[in-house]
Amino acid sequence: GALMVKGLFDNVLSDYLWLRAVMLTNATVATVGLGMTIPLAFLSDVFWLHKPNVWNIWSVLGAVSVLSGFVFVNVGNAEP
């Protein structure tokens, strides 16, 4: 029972939300938006879990790269 509920929320709900995002924007923006989990995971490690070994140049550079890519995709897809 619990395994079915977990599978339902992990797979069906996430697929539905991604499909909804595609319908509201487009496939490129929605898919790149999934990559936003990388900087969000970085921030959660720093601020909520207080992990001291997260602050290195590669982690920060990776998070900033993903964030800037998301911004560039959204600016490129902006409607006039």
C-alpha cells in the first residue's frame, strides 16, 4: 500500500506537473526548469542542512551556470 502511494506521488504527480509546465510554457523551458533543482539543492545544503563542505568554487560555479542558463532560455523565449 505505502509503496503504491509513494510510486503514485513520485512518478505520476511529477509527470503531471512537468506536463502542466510544458502546456503553460514550452518543452524547452520546462525541461531546463527541471535543472533548477541543482542550485536549489545547493542552497538547501547551505542554509537548511548547514553543510560546511559545500562552499567550493566548482559547486558555486555549477549552480551559477545552471541558474544563468535558465535565465537565458527564458529571456530567449520571451514573447514580444
